[in-house]
Amino acid sequence: MKAFMDEGFLLESNAAEELYHGYAKDMPVIDYHCHLSPGEIASDRQFENMTKIWLDGDHYKWRAMRACGIHERYCTGDASDYEKFEKWAGTVPQTLRNPLYHWTHMELKRPFGIRKLLNPSTAREIYDESTAMLQTRAFSARNIMRSFKVEVVCTTDDPIDSLEHHIKIRDDGFEIRVLPTWRPDKAMMVDDPLAFNQYVDKLSAAAGQTITSFTEFLDALKSRHDYFHEMGCRLSDHGLEAMESVDFTDNEVSLIFARIRSGKGLPWEHRAVFRSAMLYYLALMDYQRGWVQQFHLGALRNNSSRMLEKLGPDKGFDSIGDFEMGRPLTRFFNRLDKEGKLAKTILYNLNPRDNELIVAMAGNFNDGSVRGKMQYGSGWWFLDQKDGMQKQLNALSSLGLLSCFVGMLTDSRSFLSYPRHDYFRRILCNLLGTDIERGEIPPDFELVGSMVKDICYYNARQYFGF
Ligand SMILES: [Zn+2]
């Protein structure tokens, strides 16, 4: 029997251990997609206690707690920070085989050096011990990032964001590059005319120009896109159920824009036309700037209208959808490819049913211009776990080229999520090591080890060009 989560955690062979310890473990981290608060990095936040840094905002933990019958008061409600932690500690033993069990103990181990298992009997001491450490300078937001050898972090930002925190971080001379990511979801949310119009007004203020037509709307977005570029942004990101790429004419889109600006709602077909046009024009901006566009596809969000009304979005009531993926993606990419204007692209899917479809689709549009131009993104959200990552790596290996993969990201809101890179690296090395042991890959550690280093670090560095 192996020890629980020791140095050889998830590494099932000598070859896997050699790859991990010799090539993966010490590589720096490029976290090219996350949801960290730039403000907390700018102020180098010191967290008051373990609940504030670990539980606040963590909808993965809340889902598990709710599943254990724990009242909402202890998840998002008004219970004290310690009461919330205690309820989480009571939940952890019930998360065996869920990634939360591994993440929890990896995160206690690094950065806190706590090797005890979290459960009701250890709750108090672990809370006190970790909270005491959080009071020290070594555990400020920036110092935690330093301790994980983070080199670059890309946050997720709205086009109307002033990026004031990014400016502060840069001006402070913080050696870890904290760059914005362009996420223009709200510029496409035309289901609610009131909210859309308020957004357009804010965009107009941010860009310092009037917006009376669709052309001016695009101009304003373009000027914000230019500003993001100046601020070091090299990626865009879109959260979509599926790609949308119905036919449209500029005239049609202009009329649709005028209609919604007059406060009128749009019929379903017009919304699809508008979003299709927006995705196309935004893709052109990304191409012109040499950015990487990311598409997070397939989430069915806000399933509980009762909880949406009570807590708002992103509180753990989203799941996996079953949208049509193939045809709209090929229409979208084909148009851009035909015009010679397809940006580097990363596709992430949430329904594991779509794994092979997505990696095969990506392969259609590699054009020999950039190594790994069309990427099949790492296991995301519900697939960001051992089984999901293995399946992603296997689908990519079988239908694409694993060697060109830009690797892992945290996609997290927490400064304690960097061990997810370590989790990924162990899984990657275990897959390759197992192949070596089976005689399916040559036992050439220079060859396989350099591929490991590429996937952990060098591919991302080259691909994104930060
Ligand atoms: Zn994300």
C-alpha cells in the first residue's frame, strides 16, 4: 500500500517518478487563465483567516456542503468564519474520491506545510495554525504567488474595466506579470435590453466616445481592445453555451442594434444574429493583434432560478449542457480561415461527450503558421479532475499532438489553487511514465522529459508571447 499523498502521489511507476521529479516539478507556472481579483494582488492582501482565503467565493466547496445537507447559512450566509470552516471540515471526509479531497490536502500541504487530514477533530487546530500563518508577510497574496514560482497570471476582465489595479501592480515593479484578459461577454448579452443598454452606456464612458450605431459600438470596443493590448493583454475569453455563427449582413445587425438601443426586446433569431456578428468582429480584433482567443463552451448556467434570485450567478448552480457543438464551430472557424483572419485559438469543452469532437475540430484549422495554433484546452470546471484530465490528455494524444499542448491553468478565484498545476503535472507524468513502462514510448528521458517541460511551461511561454 502506498502512503497517502506522499512524494510519489499519483505516480505509479519509476518512469513516472523520474519524469515528475526530474522534469515537471520545478518548472515555473504560467497561469494563463484565472479569476483572481487584481485588486487583491494590487493591495497585496493579507487574509484575515483561513475561511476568507479558502472558502469565500468557492462554489465547488459550497456544492459539496449543500450535498451533505449543510444549511446555506454556512456556505454563503451569515455564519461566522469559524462556523463556516467547521462545517467545511465536517464535509471533507465525505468528499473522498471527489477532487476536493485531493485539492484540500494538497493546499494544506502547500503553502502551509500542514500534513494532517482535515476533519471535525482537526478543524480547530488546522484553522488556528493556518490563520496564524496568514498573519505573516510570507502569506500575503503576492508572496503566496512567489512561493509557487508563478511567472505570469492572466486575470479575467471586462472591456469597460479601467485596469487600475493592473497599472498599480505594474508600477510597483512586481516581478510576476499580472496581465488582463479581454472577456466581452456582456457586450453580447442582448436577452435583457435594459442591462445591455446600461452596459453600452458604461462602455461609451470608458472609451470616451458616443455610441449611437453598431459601427460606433464596435469602434468603442476596438479602442478598449487597443487599451488592453497596451496593458499587456494577449488573450480574449468567451463563455458560451455553444459557438454561434449564423449568417448576417452588416445592415441587418445595425437595425438589430438600433432596435435594442431604443429599449425594445429582440426576438430569438435576432439575438443569435447579433451574437454571431459580435463573435466574428471580436475574433477579427484578436487576429489583428496576434492574440489568443479562448472559448469556454458548454455550461448550462443558473439552473436554480430560486438560488439565482437569492445569490446571483456563479454560486454553484451551474452544470454540464448538451448543446450542438460541431456545425457552428466549423462555420465560425471556416469563415475566418477563408479570409486568412483566424487568430490562435483554445477550445475548452464542459461536456466530456464532446472531447473527441473538439480536438478533431481544432485540427481542421491548423494552417502551418504557428506551432499548436489550434489548441484543445485542459480539463475545465467539472472536468478539472483526475479522470477528466486523463481523458483530455488521451483524446488530445490520440487525435492531435500532445507535444504542442500549452498545458494547465487554475481557472480559480483563490490564491491557494496553484497546487492544481502540480496535480496536472503528476497526472501527465504518470500517463507518459506508464507508456514507458509498457514499452509503448522509448525510455528516452531526454525526449520524453523535454516534452514534459514543454507542456508544463515552454509551450505556453512561446505560444502566448507575453
Ligand atoms: Zn474561467
